[in-house]
Amino acid sequence: MKGMIYVADIDRKELKRNAKINLKRNYWVCVVVTFITVVLLGGGYYYNKMNIEKNVQDNNINIAKNNDFVETNYNSSNSDLINELIDNILKKKEDNNSLEKKEEFQKKYDKGILSGVVNQLTSKEISIGFINSINILLSKGDINSFILSLIFTFLSVIFFFLIKNVIVIGKIRFFLEERRYNTKVGTILFPYRIKKTLHYAWILFCQYVFQFLWDLTIIGGIIKSYEYSFIPYVLAENPEINRKQAFKLSKELTNNLKWKMFVLDLSLLGWGILGVITLGFSNLLFFNPYKECIYAELYMNIRKQKIDELTDKELLKGSLLDIDEVQDTEYPMDKFIIPEKKIRKWLNTDYKRNYSLQNLILFFFIFSFIGYSYEVMIHIVKDGVFVNRGSLYGPWLPIYGFGGVLILVALKKFRDKPFKLFLSAFILCGFVEYIGAWLLETFKHIKYWDYSGYFFNIQGRVCLEGLLVFGLGGCVFTYLLGPMLDNLCNKINPKIKNYICIILLAIILGDYGYSTVHPNIGAGITDYPE
């Protein structure tokens, strides 16, 4: 009837059924993508492990005073840190010698993400980092730690705006394509490949600010969270959309559907509870990718129903996404709105390639440095101090390098079989880590890591959650990091590359020789109980 307004609907059963079909078709790739984005967006393994270890350590070390024990809780929140800051200003800290009096406290499983403790990283980490920097200066008078903490805070700001926010669009683009195409893990780099990083960062920053202000009203914050929820989706569909257009399209798409979207979220609550019961396993291996498939299906479903009544419908350029039949090919980027010649070639993630010896040597040092930086950062954030991690003195942890290179070389035949690759990396890296720990403990009589207290650990040398991360990390190396690094290394002049490899090998061999006689030991490096 003329003049009648069509009201879109949400069929939850249909959405979930289609989402399961899409997930099943490309299951392990979806798991790897959500694993990567959970680590970057929600803290994941790195931050959970860091926060839990800190909480367990500090909560289990009591300050003895007059035969009473005062628990010290570092479950970092803004209010706690502000209170601590005020205490530091108004009164002196307790004598540091009192910290030497500790009570031994042990539990069977009291560490790691699998202990059931969930500490999600949120944007408040930025403000916490800044306040903690001041606390370090006031309480310890340690200018070096203060500067390191400020540097980390600055890097956190950069990370939040240019990676944490922007990678959301890459994740969404992956799941929009995955509905109908054979999509690679590298699709999560979509914002960076099309050179729209700053454009996306600005719009999502505006969304963050507006959402924060609406959250102050509580109810308004809930409503606006649904109104803004499709902003990243329309940006993933058309990168040329500006801020006002993105907000307007999201508002029109969600109009009269916010309650139904809320009910859809409520219907998924059981999966969240199951995640708690299974200590995060069900989230990692099913719910996270399943939820993303549901939201991608939801967006495309609403888009199809409302396309004709949108004010700026011509801005939605994803006609190749809105098809009914599943294609046995990748998404045709040559037909994308941005010309292919303007897309960054070095971010191509074609994993079906052979790696040269020189590049593998460089990979070894790059992976070793990444592992080193990761563990050093843990101590900077956790303790506010720099710790030169590892058995060597240089900025590298060879176990990460060996693991990464072995995955790329030894597991080549599994590249087209994500599950077998995951399982093989799980076993291979676990073997490397266990043997590495055994060799160090047997011949150097030193412990450089200890997983005692982690769920399903083997003599403290390996643990289940670490092996899961190795398995998924192996997929990241294979489908994302390896191809990207190969593209970059291939740009180096071959002669210069040879010299770099020779110099690096000579330095690390010298480091091995020196550390054999003078092991790198100390607080934060080898201070594990025998």
C-alpha cells in the first residue's frame, strides 16, 4: 500500500542457522582471526596472563606487621590507582624492608587464563598507565621506571587509536567476505592495505568519545551502543564514507531494531556462561567466531531489508558482498571501490610460498625479538621496571625464533589444512619449549620460566594454555606474519641481506659463548623456586 512504512525484522533462528553454516565452512580460519583480534582488542592471552600473575603474586604476598597480615590488592582500577596516588602524596610509603617478610601461599591452579579469572583489557589501561607512572615516581623515586612507564603509556595511546580501534574494521571485513567467499586471515589487515588507517581511526575515535559521553547517562549509553553498532560495518563496506555519513547510515539501519538487537544479545548469554564454566575454551574455539558470524549475518540481513529506504543508499558499495550463492573463490578485489593499484602490495598474505635461507635467518631474529619485547613489556607494565629476559644478553629469545621458523619450514605441507597446522604447531612448539627448559635446567641448573600453578602443566615446563597459544600463533605465523615479513625482506638488496645475516649470526654466537660462562640471571629472569 502506498505510504506504508516497511519495518525490518530480525529472525534470530535464521540468523544463527546461517551463521553456523558460514562458520562450519571456514572454521579454523575464523578461529584464528578471532584469536588475533581478541588478543589485540580484549587483552587475550598476553594481558590476562600478565594481570593474573600480578594479582596472584601481590595477593599472595602479605606484609607482616604486628603479627597481622595486610593483603595488598592490585586489581588495577582507576579509583584504586588514584587512591594510591593520593596516599603517596599525603604520606610516606611503608618501610620497604617490611616487604621482605612474606608468607608462603600455594594453590593447585592459581595462575593463567585457565584458572577462570577474566581480566579484559579496556581503554582505561591508558589512564591507568599514566596514573601508575606518577605512582612509580612518587613511591619509588625511580626516574628510569617512571620514563619507561610513560613510554608504555604513550605506546598504549598509539596502539589504542591506530591498531586496537582500526583492526575492528579488518575483523568485520573478514566476516562480511567470509559469508560468501574463501577469505584469508590476511583480510584483517584490510584497513592498512587500502591506506585508510587514519581515516578509520578518526571516525572510530569520534564514536568512542560520543559513546563515552552517552554512557554517563547509563540508559542512553545502552541505546547508543546499538545505534552506533553498524558504524564499523558501513566503513568496512565503503572506506570512502565520512564521519557524518557513517553515523547517519548506522542510525537508519538500526532504527526500530535496537530492542530486537538487544534480545538477540540476550539469547547468546548462555554461551557466555558456558565460556566461564569451560574456563574460556568454548569462547576461544566456538563462541567468539560464531558471534562474529551472527553479527555479519545480522548486518547483511538488515542491510538487504532497509536498502531502499536509506537516505544515502548509494554509499553502500558492497553489492558483491550481498549475494546469495557461496563462491569458491576469494573476494574480487579488482572490482573493489578502491583501485587495486592503490592497495599496499607488501601486505599481500599469500602463504603458498617458499622462503629463502636468508629470509628464514632474518625471521629467526625477528621472531626472537618479538618474543623478547613481549616478555620485557610484561615486566614494564607489571612491575614498572626493565628486565632483560632470557638466557642471553641480547634483545632476543631464541625459543620464539626457533618455534616460528620450524612452523614455516617443517609444517609446510599442512598450510592448506588449518586444523592439522594448528595441532602440529601445538605439539611442535610444546616440544621445543619443553626441551629448551629441560636443557637449561639440566646443564645450567637454572630456571628461566616456570608454569607451576597453571592448569595442565608438565613439570612447570609447558602448560595447556601456552600450547593453545602456540598452536594458534603458528597459524598467525603461517597465514599472516610470515608472508608479510617475506614481502618486506625481499625488498632488501641480496648482498646487504647476506651481510646482515652474517653479522647477526656472529653477534648471537658471541652472546651464546659469553652467556655460557656468565649466565644472564637475576630478579625477573631466573628467580623461580626450585
